[in-house]
Amino acid sequence: MKPSLTTTILPADGTAAEAAADCLAGGGLIAFPTETVYGLGADATNARAVARLYEAKGRPSFNPLIAHVCDLKAAQDIARFDQRSLRLAETFWPGPLTLVLPKAPDCPVSDLATAGLDSIAVRVPAHPVAHDILRAFGRPVVAPSANISGHVSPTTAAHVFSDLAGRIDLIIDGGPVSVGVESTIVGGFEIPLLLRPGGLPREDIERVLGEPLGRITAETHATETSPLAPGMLASHYAPRTTVRLNAKHLDADEALLAFGPEEIPGGAAAMNLSPAGDLVEAAANLFSYLRALDTKGARTIAVMPVPDEGLGEAINDRLRRAAVPT
């Protein structure tokens, strides 16, 4: 899609929600903040608008989208809940949890948005700006990350503008997001499956369920042509610069993405996700720092190890996908 639109940026003030709702109702594309990352929104019930969204992102149409709604009642209009998924929704919504559930009878969400699956991914975001927009619009809004598909996810309105100026109609600027990685996705299958680690740690979900989340296996994993949920493609969240993981040394032409109090000396540039080793701080900084290092002209972004616990599981998932060659 060639950039041809005039993209308007509005501050998240008292009139932003109505302006965003009007744009959505007219089949337009809007970017808005959630607590996780900025989302690119389209009317989930309008197949033409969803097609425009896929085109603007350069996103494969086989990759399903998350339908965002304003509350649990609205979610129950489009998805069928069992006792387990209802317990998770009542505990963690609004918040960074997406549930993949069977579609409700007469679900109005476009088949294009669900990639032709019998299931639907649904979330109630916690950000007040997102809530106000969803409430004002009154219908489900599909909202993948507001960036070119496969690129680093946006955590500020400036990131969105850098990727999508001229491709979308409206950006609502609500400042930097608080969580910084996408929502955790849990599938409502015979056993609960962690389909994508994210802003809600696995341990918190397992505590509420009283049972462990299943892992993706050879029998259950999504293929490159039919993922079960968003964010499951092997190459995703990637900067243009090559990413090298578990760095223990640094060459002169490499940039460093560090974690913790001790950094590797040398290199062309360095940013530290959290000098204190705080995984919450690291998650919030991850995409912003990857974008910043991507502009330094380094041959490679070398990433120091991050503990694979709590939010570290989501951070490492994003880093592994960023390091896969495109």
C-alpha cells in the first residue's frame, strides 16, 4: 500500500473517543494506546475495513486478529465461555490477557478478522483511552499492534507515525504505554494452552486456574500458514538490524541491548533494559529500545541474557522471534 492518506494525530483529550468512534464507523483505521502496546483499530464487523487494516500493516491475511471489547458482557456476545475461561476473564479483565474461545452463535466479527477459524481471540484492555473508544464505538474493534507487520511493536504515538503515516487515518496520542509487551494469549481448548507469553505472567494465570498451562507441542503448534493466535509466526517483532541473542562479548560494530547492573564493554551503542534487573521495567522498555538501537547503523544488535521467569518469558519470546531471519 502506497502512503496516500493524511494521518491526523489527536491528543487523548475529551473529544478523542468520539473522533475515533466516528472514524471507525466510517470504515477508517485508527491507532490508539492500550496498556500493552499501541493498537491499530478497525471495525471488526466490517470486512472491508479489516482488509484495509491488513493492507496497511502488510500483514498476512491468515494471521488472526484480536477483537477488543469494552467489557465481559460485550465479549460474551462474540465468544462462548466455559467456567475456566470465565474465571480468567473475571479475574484479569480489564488487562493484558487475550482468550481464544469458540465463536458465539451469530458472532458479527468478520471471518477475515478470524482468518476463517471457528475460534475468536478476544480481550478487554485496561487503558482508559482504549476503554473510552470501545465504549463510544459500541462494536468490537480488531487491533493488532500499530506497526508494519513483523516490525518492532509501537509503545508511543511517534513509533506509530514512523511506521504508518500515510497508511492510516487517525492516531490518538495517549503517551507511552505502561506494560510494553503484547497481551498473554491463552487458548480455551481441552486443556488450557499458553499460546503466547505476554504482559500477564504465566504464574498468575496458573494460580487462578489451579493447574499448569499446557505448552505448544508438535501436535498443537500453529504452522506458518495457519497460526492459532496472533503473534505466533516464527519471525516477528523484528528490527531491521540483525539480532544476536545471549551475547557474552561485543564487537566494535555491534550495538548492545543490556540487562542488569553489569554491561559488556565496547560496541557502537548501548541501552540497558533495566540496570536494576527489574523485568517489569525491562518489558516496558523492550520495543522502544530495539527501535532506538535499530537507528544506530550497527551491524548487529547483541542482546544480553534475560531471566526466563515472570515477564522474562514474554521478553525472551519476543527476542527469539526478533532474531529469526525474515
